[in-house]
Amino acid sequence: MRILVTGGRGFVAGAILAQAPANIELHALSTGDRFEMLPHSIQWHKIDLFDKYVLNNTLDAIRPDVVIHTAAVAGIDACEADRNKALAVNVEYTRELASYVERTHKRLVYLSTDNVFDGTLALSDPPYSETAKPAPVNWYGETKYRAEQAVAAMVSPWVVARVALVMGLPLFGDGNAFLSWMIPKWKAGLSVGVPPDEVRTPIDVITLGSACLELALGDYAGFIHLAGNDRLDRLTLVRRIASVLGYDPCLVHANNPVNLPNRAPRPCDVSMDNSHARAILKTPFPELEDAVKLCFQAANKQINK
């Protein structure tokens, strides 16, 4: 089995690459350089995403059985600031990969986002299920929704995995891991501010990486929500994480960033129902405190290798 992971330097991609079984031939596609700590068994391909000729030649040379597509312009404000780049990476790049997979009759696992929803849930409403209608309120969510549509139009086997807010620390690579900048502040006794009114169902990066691999190696097709079991606002979330890690929860304060300049709109409550994923996947979905511990055990193990 040959698996290609796009966005090789990213937060989620790192968790996938680190957990893949030894009998998998792993390839990583990225615009950046290979990490020194990356095992030699993982084959690295640095390309220009905007050169379709090079991209397709690279895909033809790799001949993957499955593509796990994690690459994206994932910053909500970054997408709003450069809409053309977000469209090129999040939509056109996905369409190119979908076209290749369709032509070669292989399999595509595409990682989307909870931001495809408008977040107008009341706390008494159930979280979004896989059949809920997307209605994004920001350009990031819009580009991811357009990419979903391109993937769902395929005849070849496909999975659209909508991913909730991801927590943890990078195993390989870098990326958008919010704890990477919060923990040093807590160590220094500094307080961090988080939005108090954004409700999410966060998933840890280890569980997410494992679920992505299971979807890649399985035969499930369709939409699936990869989210955690807890539905909570970000203030409560980060205070609970701080407590698990031995820091004073009072080092986390409410900070409503709504008036910050150039800040893109955020949906209020995009909590997602993970019952379908829990029913069809063998990957366990731990409770929040156990998920936090799982992330740090994995990160420490990686450091000590």
C-alpha cells in the first residue's frame, strides 16, 4: 500500500506520518523542505503547488493508492486577506488531486473543516451531523466547501472528513498548533486570552491522525465528522487543558477579539456530532482530559526517540 500525504509540514500531516504502520510506503508532498528528524523511510517531494505540470508528473511518479489531502491555507484571517491564494490552494489544488485520483481509479481522503457551517446553533440544538447543510460565514469555510463539492462529484472512492478544532503538539513539522505558543506563556506565568463565545467539539491531533489512516486504509466512502466528545466554549476548553497540564486555569482569560482589525468572521457554534465516526471507526475517541494526555505522551515519545 502506497499513501501520499499532502501538506507534509503541517500539524495534522505530522500526526499521520508519525503513526502510519511500518508496512505502508509513505510519501509526503510539500512546498517546504524535508525535516531532519523525519524517518528516512518517508519519501519527501518538494513541489510548486501552482505548477500543474510538475504536480501531475510527481503524482504519476509516486502512483499512490490513496491520497490523504491535508494541505490548505488554514488560517481564517489569512484566507480573507488573500482570497486568490486561498482559492488556488484550497480549491484548485484539491480539484487537481481529485482529477488525478479519478483518472487513476484510486482513493482520496480530503480533510475539510467545521467552518463550512454558519454556527447559528443554539446550545439546545444538537451538534451538526454529516447531513447538515453547509453555509460558511468566512472565505476559508467557503473555499473548503467548494473543495468538498469537487471531491463529492468524483466516481472514485472518496471521503470528506470535516475536522473540528485540533489540539495538541506537532510530532513532525509545524503548523497551527495553538498550544505551541500558549504553553511557553503559562511557564512564564503569563495569561493568555481566548474567545469566550466560540463553541467547538475539539479533537486531539493523535486521534485525528489515527482516524485519517483508518479511513485511508478502509473502504468507507462519504462524509464523516472527526470531532471530539466534548462540546464547549474555547475559554472552558483552554482552562481545562491548562489544568490537565498542571497550570493555573486563571492564566486563561476571556478576550473577545471581535473588534480586532482585519479579523474575518467566525461562526459561533460549529460543534459537530461524532457519533457516526465512533460507530464505523475502530479508532477510539477519548474524553478531553485523556486526549490531552495522549497528545503529550506522543510528543514526549517523539522527542525522546
